[in-house]
Amino acid sequence: MAPPAMPKELTSSQTLKLVAVFTTLAIVLTLVVHLYHDYLAFIGLGPGGTPPTIAGFMRVKLLGYFALRNPYEPAPLPPRFKDSSGYLVHPPQRQGPRPETRGIAPHRQITQKPDKGVYEKLAQAIKNMGASNENLLIGTSCFEKHGTGLFSISPAKSTCQGEICHAHPSDGSMHMTLHPADARIVLEAGWAERHPIARGGWFERFVPGGFVMVYAPRDDREIETVLRIVSAAAWFVSGGKGVKEADERRDSGYVSAEEAAR
């Protein structure tokens, strides 16, 4: 019986092909592991406006390529707001560092979460605001698709059914739409950051250009400040009629860039 034939040595071409195959497999495996961990992080943020599915995850990953590099920097002032002031006047500076936030949809506050009692006070105050003002109402958030949102009865612009704001029970933060001047004020005072895709223009099909996350209040005094910011959002979205003390003030100028150009 003849001894088994020894395997032939690989040619340099075959060696290069094997190296290419193993390199490709390593890259693909690394990418799959990375995407898997990203998906778990996406699911871990809890329910939001994006379905917790693979398709929803891929949509958010795609939007991530267009996310703002610096969400703390105010947006450039649109020309139509050049001579327009907002609603807020000298809010107090928020004390301490900003909390950590993650995600796009959902977009959540990860650190500095309030205790349950503080959040319940905030949520009840917003419900009272909706119940006590004929220009406002409480309903299910249009942006989040669940949870409580504050709406304008007659919004100046019908984005997401006139939603003014919504709060996140999981972290106590809020999303709302502000006049550019008010957005600048709350950003500079440390109370908020821009939503990652609040770029305006084409991206307004997802969120308004003035869409910001206002951080969760940590005590009763901060609840007062946050409610003042909510009043500013109500004034803006309602075209100057969202809050009783602003009934005699001018129109807030809330229209899209496209509408303003008509």
C-alpha cells in the first residue's frame, strides 16, 4: 500500500486568497458583533417613536450618519427670526455638569435621573397646564407614539398634530419645540441640548428644527424652571396664544422655512 501523498505547498496566489478570505471573515464578524451590541443598546433605551425591530434599528443607524456633531451649540438663526425675540427672559443657569444622553429615536437621558416623586410632580403639573388652558390639551404623544403629550388646540404649524412637548417616564427628560431665540437661551444656560437630527429643512419630516431635549428636573425649583420652558414651547407652537399670560403678545412666527418663503 502506497503512503498517502503529501499536500502540495500553497502558491503565493493561493496564500493571498486565503489571507483575504480570513481577513474578510474577521471584518464581517467584528461588524456583526458591533451591530449586535448597538442593537442591544437601542433596545435598552426603552420604547420610543421608532419600532423596536431590526428595521427600526437600521433606520436609526442610517439617521446616525446625519446626527449633529455638537448638540449643545445653538442652531444658526433663520433669517425670518432675525428681528424676533422669544418668550423666555433670563432663566437661571442649571447647576452642575450636563447629564449623559444617548440615542436618536428614542433619545434618552442616561444619568442624573430624578426620583419618582419629582417626575410625578412634573407630569402632574403638565397635565394641569393642559386641563386649565383652553388653548391646550393632553393626549398621547405623536412623536413617541405612547406616553403623554401636551398639544395646542390651534397650532401655528400642524407638525405632529400640534404637539408641544412630551415627557419620558423612564428618565424624566422632555422633548419640545422652541423658538430659536428660546432654544439658544436654554442651551446656553445648560438646561437642554438639541435633538441629534434637529437640523431643519429636509429633516423636519422627523423632528422640527427647534426640537430640543430639556433635561429632567432634580428638585422642585428646577421643576419651576422646566415648566417655564414648557410655557415657552406652548407659546411658540400655538403662534403666540399657548399660555394665558402671553395672550396679548405677538405671533410667535412658527412656520417652516418653506411656508415662510411662499
